[in-house]
Amino acid sequence: MNVAEMLDGKRVCVCAGSGGVGKTTTSAAIALGMAATGAKVAVVTIDPANRLANALGVEQLENEPRRVEPARLETGTLEVKGELWAMMLDPKRTFDELIDRIAPDPGRAQEIKENRVYRELSTAVSGSQELTAIAKLYELDQEHRFDLLVLDTPPSRNALDFLDAPGRLNAFLEGRALKAFMRPTGLGIRALGRGALPLLGGLRRITGIDLITDLAVFFQLLGDMTSDFSQRAAQVERLLRAPTTAFLLVTSAAREPIDEAIWFGQRLEADGLPFAGVVVNRVHHDLLGDREPREVRRALARVLPPGLAVRVAENFRDYHVLARRDDHNLGRLAGQLDERRLLLVPQLDDDVHDVEGLLRIHRYLFGSQAERERLIDDLVA
Amino acid sequence: MPLFSGSVPPLLDKRLLFVTGKGGVGKSTVATALGLVAARRGLRTIVAELASQERIQGLFSENGEGERFREMELKPGLFTISIDPQQAMEEYLRVKAGTLGQALGASRLFQAFAMATPGMRELLSIGKVWELAQLHRRTRGGAPYDLVIVDAPATGHGVGLLRTPRTFADIARVGPIAHQGRTIADTIADPEFTGVVAVATPEEMPINETMALADELARDKLPLDLVVVNGLYPPRFAFDEIAELNDALTKTRSALARSALRAALSEHARAGTQREQRDRLRERVDGRLVELPYVFADHVGLAQLDVLAGVLEEASL
């Protein structure tokens, strides 16, 4: 299967994976490839490399998708029949817009945005990027302006953060546990029984009165909006579970990212989330096969001076260590999921940071099974 | 080349080091290699992982499965701990508020509250780090460490982590959290006590992020003591040898030789790009930069860490 087949009939593609595996580049290449098939595609990303942002023309922080000028995509090798749009997510602004949208009036929205707990919440806190990325995705989906949305999930060490962090933040915003504390005379505290009052006293003693007061003010401001958060959370959840959504894992072939990809795949399955496939970047294909390393040295000695031949052979030996490593890890990955859903992109000579670079990856993502096999055979032969 | 000037003490003379960087650049590897260097110098050192990543114990998998969230000795003088916010909270409450604290810690409602409060997990984690770096440990029977190395979360979250205590102190204004937050924030801002090490691989995005990190730290008046560029390919081929390799590629009839030659040219191209990226960063950080070679191995284990520690040792930190 190639990406076009994996995303057939999909409206949302979530690219997930641990840090440093080429997620942003892969997301852009997927969006470009799908636009080439005739779709109107928007890629939502956080913080791409400057040159990639420049190449796509999204360096401006508008927090809205902009169309990538068709002229930028004209390279002569790939005809783009559809439209490619791109945006760089601004988490703080997305959060503010969310408050504007659900606040009962502009005055209240303003008060919330000035609240110190909110200011902390919407910027510094881990989870705000993930939450706002999903919020933006949901919003764009609701607008029905695009055939396909490709989300490059926020950079994190751990791919699972994307699934867990918004939940933690949402739980806070919904204020399930908190409401009881915030209304000391209310029903909540009585419902908790006799243990609650000393608990509240203890909480104040530990955290300080002001923090509690600030939180109380924050939740009073949010008021009924907390139920909007719950409602939105439920809608977003539905979107992520929809049959028109696809999770695509991006990984490299090194040990830890593969471990995480396996966990993530298992987690998607356990949570009933729609899994489409895995893109493995920077694969070192085995170039030696069943031949002896000695043969490399002999063959090189015929065309190179001895010193240089030795260094080329050493380089090849080092490369082969990585090829064996990758082969082993890919075997583990293939053992955990449908092998046909595995797309391999080889280690390239250069980082990818422009449209030409995206096109170099394109063949490995969108080629037919036979074409992709031929590309790899060419590498090996 | 002197790495430091003025009154700032050498890196390993500090008591607390934060190792940060973009995801996937080898923060755990660098944190542990630094730990090995410190331990070789006779410093009682602990490498603390945050958010239950449990990578470092994996690096030492020869030692078998360790207990989570406990201080564990990896080698003589080198310890590791995986910090769990929840456990850190229970410990903090026990020490700070005695029986009441214990009751609070046991309350599921309180736990839910504390864990859901934005920034609280970070504050608790960094609080535990601070505790480890104290000469008088709160933890019963806890011996003091000469050096605490923190394997911090990815860059964006990493700076957030360093800022958390100050933010909490500001939000809470008065009371124990404010006091604690201020104490920790002051410790982090003290260049005698705390250092920050950024790790980057020599590729465009990690280098960009490291430069952004340097700017952000400067804004917060926090030092960036050292940048480690991790995973540089060795310079195997001289510029004028490339023509020879290309020439050989057209001459040889052996498929295997062609593969080897292409692999050589490919690595040469990557090595060139890597050096351009490194130079961009070097300029920005005024030479406070150490290079670690790419590890051609199945994974980074103890043997490889020893080699990397040797390279760091030569950089005379």
C-alpha cells in the first residue's frame, strides 16, 4: 500500500511519532503528494525548519492556512492537480480564539485571557500545544473547506504525549475534581463527606491561599464554559475515532523510535483509533547481502589507491552495522503489524528542506508497490 | 581553547546540570556520558530522568531491570533515578506536612487535583531534582550528591520546566508553594550552582532549536554553559579524493564496489552538511561547543558511553 491508498476516503491524517524522526517533513510530503492527486489539502504544523517554512511560504504567523503558491510547486517532475495549503500553529493564539468562541460575551473572554492562571495554562504548560493542535484540527474539519487535513503533531519526546496530554489539560478545564474544592460551602464539599474540610484546610496550608483564590476566580470565570470544554472534548474524541480519520506513525529505524512506534501502534489498537500505516525514515538498506566484507575490499582495490580503498571499506563496514540494526528493528516492527502498511524511506544524502526534497521522498511514499521495490533494488544493486 | 571565562566555575564544579535539546538528539546519552565523566573524577553523581522515560536504566540494561523511582547505583559513584511527579508529591507532603500531608497524599481527590493543576507535575519534578542537589537531603537516609544531572524534556518543554518554579512563585505569591518556588527559582538562576547543557544533532532543525533556546535562556537570564553537537560523522575523505571516488564509480564493474563507493559519497555529502550546521551554531555560542562522534552501533550501550565519556573528558569540562 502507498500513502494515497492508505488515505483513500480519509478527511484527516494525524502524523504521530517521537522527536527527531522527520515528522514535519513527512507530513509536508504527504500533503504535497495528496494535493498532486487532485485533493485540496491543508497541512497543520508547528515549527518547521526555517527553510521548509520558507519553501512553503508559511513563515508568517497567521494561525490560518495559506495556499502554497502553485509556482512554488512547479518543478517539472510532479504535476499538482489539487491545492496545497499550509499553516503554522500558534498555540497561544489558538487557545485565545477558543476562549473567544465559547465565552458568553467579549467582556468575559477578556477577563479570562487576563487571568494569571489562564496565561500560564495557555503558554508554558505541557499539553497546551497538543490540546490546541487538536482544537485547530477540529475547527478546520468543521469548516469543510478541505478534502484532507494533515496534522503534524507537536514535537515531543514521546509519541504517546499526543494522546495523553490534552486529556490531562481537559480534565483540569472541566474541573471535575476541582469544583468540589472551589465551593467550600457548596453541595460538592458536603457530598464528599466529613473528610473534605480538613482536606481543604490542608490544601490551603500546602499551596498557599492565593493560588487557591486564583484558581477559584479562574473557575468562576469559566463558569458554565467548563461544560463546553467537556462537550468539545467529546466531539474531538469522535473526530479522532471517525472512520474518515487515519493515524500515520512516523519513525526512524533506530531502536528507541521503533519501540515507541510499536507501543503507539498497540495503544491505537487498544483505544480503537484508526491506524493507517507507518513511515520509516532514514532506513539503511543492506547493501552487502550474503557477500563477504572481504569482497568489498578486493573489488575496491582494483579501482582505488590502497589507502583510499581501506577508508571506503571502513565506511561501508560502519554503514553495514546500521543496515543490520535497521533490518533487525524493521523485523520487530513488521512482526507487530501488517507488513503492507510499512513504507520505507532510505537515508538520503541531505536533509530535506524544500519542495525538491519533498519530491525526493514522494516516490517512496506514493509509488506503487512495484515502483518502490524497484527503487530499493536500484539502491542495492 | 578555554570554554569558560570570568567567575563561572567549570561545568562539573556546579551541583546541578540540566541537559536539554530537541527530541531524538541523544539527551539521555549525553547526560549519562557526562555522569560517567563526573564519576571518574570521583564526584558522587546522579543522573535524574523526568517523566518516567526510563531510558537511562535501559542504557545500562546489562544491570537488569531496576526498581523505578528509586536512587539506583549504576557504577561506583554513578547513580540514576527516574522521577515520578506523583511519588515526588507524596514525599514532599510527608516531609512538609507530616500526618496531614500523608492523609492528603493518600487522598485520591487531592491527587487528582494536584496532578491536573497546570504546571504542577513540572513543579513537583523539579522540586525533587532540587532536593537531590541539596547537601542536607530531605529524603530519609539520603546521602548528598556532588552533582545532579537532569535529563530534561524536549527543548520547548525544557525551558518551560526551568521557568515553572518562578511562575508558581508568582502565581501563588505567598504561602509555602510561593516560598518553595522562589527558593528553587533562585537556585536555578545561580550560575555557581546550576548549569544548562544543550544537545543538538548537526541538522537544520535541532540547530535552529538550540539557537532559539540560547536566545530564550538569555531572555530569562539563565546561562547556556555548553552545547554538545552529537553524532558527527568522521571526516573520512579529503575534498580532492571525491573526484577519485566518482571516477572509480564509473570504472568499476563490481556492484559491491559501486555500493561501497556510493555509500562513501553519500556519507561525505552528509558529513559536509553536518559541518555547515555545526559551524552555524558554533558562531552563535562563541565556541562553547563540544563534538561527539556518531556511534556506529546497534545501540548505545555501556561500551559506547565509555568512549563518548572519554571524548568529553578530553574537552576538559
